[in-house]
Amino acid sequence: MWQHRALMRKPAETSAPLAEAIHHRWSPRAFDEAAEVSWDQLRALLEAARWAPSFGNTQPARFLVGRRGDETFRRILATLTPRNQSWAHRAGALLVAVMVTRNEKGEIPYAEFGLGLAAQNLVLQAVHEGLAAHQMAGFDAEAVRREFGVPAEAVPRVAIAVGHQAAPEVLGEERDVERERAARKRLPLAEFAYTGTWGEAAF
């Protein structure tokens, strides 16, 4: 059962009904530093990621996982850019999504696509759990590699903050608060889905 309890909702404006987790998913930066993300919740998020599709069932996704207050969390936080550290320290958990590029059969085709599918499953499960998630490119992948002994055939690709939403004002800076409150925007379907020929709107 859907359990969305976000403090501030920004539902997608859509031309067709969507699954609730998709309809309400967005990427807040304002997290409640007093609220915990439990290991049971993290297990559910990672099970969702584990069951994502991948090319030939190669399953290229791996995750480093830390809860706020533990050593893994602190080490992941240290690899984030200062800008991301300024808000991500309040998250209940920090993860790094890693793609394995080779296995015993050789190079894994579409490894990045497989990791993306796993990460999306994780994020949507977070919404289902009443949590929020924010994916970040702003981190030092080589620092993650050194800090956690990530092997050469695996590539740290994205960091993910997971937690309970807080009021935007916890971000402090007015521009950050305004950004948190801003409406979500996407291209219209007419510029997104084509039929017949490129640029001919399907809807």
C-alpha cells in the first residue's frame, strides 16, 4: 500500500493517470536531521533495486550503504562536493550506486542502463515507503574508489541521499528555499514522443 507522507508535495502535472510513486516523486534537498531511515526501509529500497531488469540478467548494479551516524555514512558524505555536503548531511542514509562493467564472460553490455534502472526502482520504492531520495552527480568517484576499495571493473556512478522531508527553510539560503519550493517542469509530450517521423508528435 502506498504510504506517501511527504511534508511538501509537488505532484506531476500529467495528461494521464500515473502510479502514485511516479506521480509524487521529486528530489528534495531539505531533509529532517532528527528522523531516521531504518535498516528495514533500506532493505526494501535495495530489494527494489535488486529486482530491476538488466541486459541478459547481468545485474551490474551494486550499492554502498550508510545510515546517518555510522562510519560508512561519514565516509560517503566526505566524498560529496561541498555544495551537496551542505544539505546531504541531514539525510537519514547515503548510498553510492556503482556499476560493474565486467564479469567472468567479459564486458557487461548496457551496464549504465542497468544501473539506472536499479536506481530508479530504489527511488520509487523510497516514495512508497514515505521517504524521499535525491540523486547526485556531485561527488568524487575516485575518492569513493579509494575509500571503499572499489575494484577496477566497477565504477561509482551516482550518490543518493534518502530521508524524511523537512521544511525548505532548513536549507537556510533564500535561493535554495525558493528552488525547493519551485514547481516541477518537464517537456510536453508533443516534444517528447514522436510517431511516423522525428518531430511528429504522437500525442
